[in-house]
Amino acid sequence: MDNVKEFLQGLRLDGRTAALVTGAACGAGALLALVQKVHRHQAAKEKMQRARNRRADGLRRAEQAVRQYKKSHPGTDSALILAMSLSELTNSLQDGSLSPEDVFYSYMEKTLDVNKDLNCCTGILLESFDQLKTVASKKEGLLYGVPVSIKENFSYKNHDSSCGVLVHLEQPAEEDSVIVEVLKRQGAIPFVKTNLPQALLNYDCSNPIYGQTVNPHNLQKTPGGSSGGEGALVGGGGSVLGFGSDVGGSIRIPSSFCGICGLKPTGGRLSSRGIHPIYRGQKSVVSCPGPMARDVDSLALGMQALLCDHMFSLDPTVPPVPFNQQIYQSSKPLRIGYLENDGYIQPTPSMTRGVREVKALLEQAGHTLVPYSPLKINYAMYELIMKGILADGGASLIEKLEGNPLDPCLGPQVIPCYFPTWLKKTLSFLLKPLSPRGSAILNSICGVGSVQDLWKQHSAVEDYIHETISEWRRLNIDVLLCPMIGPAYNFYYCGKITTVLSNTMIYNLLNFPAGVVPVSTVTAKDEVELRHYEGNFNDYWDKLFKKAVAGGEGLPVAVQCVALPWQDELCLRFMKEVEQLVKQSRK
């Protein structure tokens, strides 16, 4: 205002006139700012509506194509096709007893039905109808004729990878991601993109553009995230093989919540070119793509198909190491570390029971089980994981959210990032005697401070990885059995409870391959025991966790299987062992 007054006085207006004109100018400025804000809001709404319209149009056109195909092929046994495992499906496609067209239209129809209930799809890839014709004329590739689903942040030519934020809408990819290109080369048909949470860094599955995805086992529960659309679609039977990405549990959590298998490989084992994070440059906590499916053999076949010369040629940064079938098929006894409680988050009764039951089955099968505890878990969570992911204090995340309506699933998680650093530090200091974890979390999201501090943080991560590997060597363990977050949450809790992610994010920090296998369901007894749950700290977050998982009877329960870096085949072999032992015990 003073600048306006000086300018007007420079025009030789008297003080009173200048004051009147200044007031009018400031009023007009405020009105202009309001008009601009309303305009931006309206533009955002229109942009989101155009995205929804594109999705609706794709769904409508796919439905029409399915109807036409069914009318001209009334003998297609879709129920039989949908009941097949991936290995059964590929064998039938290869020997010609099934046609790619019958398989494709059966899964397209099922996906459209599942999406009506679960809201798991962000768009049908209509190009897949043309690709189907090409695939049908060539009998090539390990995944010949298999329809596959991909998470929305995977680049597919001429389609958005929005990550649930407006700035990435209407920015269609110029080419396919490496994984999509390799899948096509292997005869697979990517046919649908699936939903994710706003800005990816959340383990729910809702965004203002495409809405909330729900769980296939209970529509009042979340499917988890961030690969929640994949989890819901595969868990609901609409896809036989899907691909997600994982920076803190984003493949494993929806796999657990939706009762399917999922693998987070070693970071760098599969190409990440063309797979969009919400922001680039974060190196402390490794993100990577991976497969999701109904059984472990399907994950292994997905990995085998991708780990080929074509991927190594397209992305020379990926080590040219093909899938080791011998390790995956090995049956030698394993020395297995196990843990029930990492010391940071106490598992729910069903999580604990899952680990104990699997441990007993493994011991009966002749494997050796030894107790294991993660090193310095509080230090790892606050100083390495949280400070690593938000090394810039959340500035990059806030920038991506600018102009977006904030989704309810994300709000509680990101609002502290908007606080200035001095306020975060002050609140952290004041909270320390009242809420030690709250204080530590606020301090962590202040970021690292400087480039020098970032280098120190990266060095500390390297040290932690080597210390953990040394501990594995000391115990002489091959693999690790540990709890997996679950059961599926009630809505709007994921953004409030980042504390439970110690169970999953630790393996992104370490860059260890980790996979999830469903082993049980929540029992009435688990629900009764949950009433007495207090957690390791009996604080605000432990109480929220108890509320989040309440009412889970009948929902899937999973365990997590972990191996050392680059031992992805051994991790899968361990997962397969768990899967088979659980199946045998049920018989």
C-alpha cells in the first residue's frame, strides 16, 4: 500500500485524494485476486472433469466392444478362463486351446464389472484392441496373449500419468515406459491403467480426479496404496497380472489388504524409465516397480518375462542378469530369521498370529528359524527414512499439490509440510515431553538442511545398510519372515498413521527385495484380542492404528518375506515355500 501511495503522490495528487485512490486500487487488487482464485478453481474443476470424461468414454467404448464380441462368440467360457492361474493361461494360449481374443474379452468384461463396484480404473487403453490383432497373428513371448494391468504412473504412449495431481493432467506420454514396451515384446497386452492416491506418497487409494478405490473383500475398507487400483483389480479378479511401484510398501500394502501376492524387487533390478514418481531426485529410500498377482508363480513368470535382453538393451543402467530359475526352484532347507515386533509398531493380533503360524509350518518342513531384530529402528525411521523422503522439508511435494483440492486421505499427512521450519522445530520441542514420537516426526519433516547435511544423510544410509547385512551374516540367515501391515483399514486413517510403515519402508531403505503372501484371514478371536491392543507406546498413533483395523473379521492376513539385495529369486522361492505350506495346512 505504501508503494501505491508513493506512486500516486508522484502524480502530484493531494494526500486525501491519494488515500481514496489507494483504497480503491487496493480494493480492486483484492477483487482481482479473488477473481483469479475463483478462475483457477473453476479451471481445475474443468480439467478434472475432462479427465473423468475421457475415462467414461473409454469405459463406454470398451463395453460396446465386449458386447459385440460376446454376441458373435457366444461359446466363450469366460468363467473357465478367469479361474485359470497365469501359468495355466499361458500354457493354454501357447498350445492354442485358448485364443488371445477369448482371454482378452473375458478379462476386459470382468474388469469393467469390477470397476463398477471398486472404482479401480483410471482409463481403458483402447490401443489394446488394435494390439490384440497384432498379437493374435504372432505367437511370440512368454506372456503371449495375456492381458495385463498397469498402475497409472506407468507411461503409456498418448495417455496421462497424472499421479493424482492436476499439473500432470493433459500431459500425455510421448512413448511407452520400458516395462510396458518389454511386456508388449513378450506378447502381453496392457489394457487398463489403475488408480492411485493423490501425489503417490500415501498408502490409501483416493485422489480428487478419479475418487476413492475400495477393497474387493469389503467395500467399507481401503484397498491400500499407492498401487491400490492394482491391488483391488487383481484381488477382484479383473486382472491376472498387474504392475505397481513401491517406495515404502506401495506394492506390498495393497497386496496384503486385497489378499494377493506382490513383490518389491531390489531397486534397479527392473527398469524404472518412464515410471513417474511424484518428484525426482530422492535417493535415500529406493522406489521400484514390481509385479502383483494371485499367486507366487505368476510373480516369478512376470519377473522372468521382464528380465530379458530387450529390457537390458532399452535400459543399459539395469544389470543384465536374467531370471535364475534354478534358485527359484531350489528346495534346499533355509535358515530363516523371524520377527514379530520391530520395536516401533506392535502388530495387530492377526499379524502376529500370521507370523507364528507360518513359523511353525516352516519348522515342521525342516527349515531353521532364528529370532531377529532390526537395528536401531527409531533412528532408521526418523533420521534415515523420513528425513530421506522429505529431505527438502516437503517443498517438492507442496509444489506438486499447488492448485489442487487436497484429498481427505492425504490431508493429515501433508499439512505439517506447509508449516515453516521454525514452527516445525518449535512444535517438535514443545511436544517432546508430551509425545516423543510426534516430536520426532515433526523434527524429521524439517528436512536435512543443506547439501552437506544431505551427503551426511546418504552416508548414514550406506552405513546402516552395511551394518544390517553384517547382522544377517552374523546370524547366518538366508531370508527373513516378518509381519505385514493389515488387515485392510477403515477409510481416512492411512494419512494419519505413517508410524506403521516401519514394517515396510525399512526394506526400501535397505534396498532388500521383499514380497507379500496371504496366509490367513482375520478371526473373531483376533477381533476380541484387538480390544486389548495398546501398542508399543500406547500413544495417539497406536490408538489410531487400533481403530483403523477394527471390524476386519474375514479380511486377508499376509506375511512378508525378505532377502538380501539382488536375491530376488531367493525371495520368491521363500514366498513360494510359504504359499505351498499354507495351502497344504488348509487341506
